[in-house]
Amino acid sequence: MPGPLALDAELAVSELVTNAIRHAPGPCGMTLQLSREELTITVWDTSPQKPTVHESNRHRLGGHGLHLVHKVSHRIVVASQAAGEQITAHLHLRVCSRACLPASP
């Protein structure tokens, strides 16, 4: 996986899981699915409220996580479930040219 995509995936996982732990009253979980086209990150929790994307504000402390996830994802899907919610971030796998591959020793 190209370095920039790995960093985007790490950011998305960190923000989604942190939000689930911080804002939901019960357990949470995560699944990752990798295909040839995309990495899908799904986090579920027991919160009855849908997540809110706040507009970027460099003077506000916190509240930037979901905004950042939207920036690194090509699609976000939020779904209500019987006992909470699920949010799925879809990250396109970029085609890597020879220029982004590490040099052979």
C-alpha cells in the first residue's frame, strides 16, 4: 500500500474509533475490507445519534475528526442500526506508478 494511502487509512481509523469510544455509551467495533479498488473502514457503536460533521475552524479545539475523515475518503456512509449506528469510510486505492515505488537495492 502506498505510504500516503496508509497515512490516510491510519487517520480515518484513529478518528472513527476515537469518536466511537468518546461519544457512544457502550461497545464499539471495527472492520476493514481491502479490495483491488478500495479500502473500506467500518466502525459501529451504540450511539443513538448520527455523527455531525463540523465546518473547519482552526480556532476550535476538537470536533475536526469527521471533517478529516471526509477529506481522505472518497465516500462516507452513515447507517442507523437497531442498537446504534455504523459509519463506513471508503478510500480509493490509488494506482501507483513506478515513481512512487521504493527503489530496489
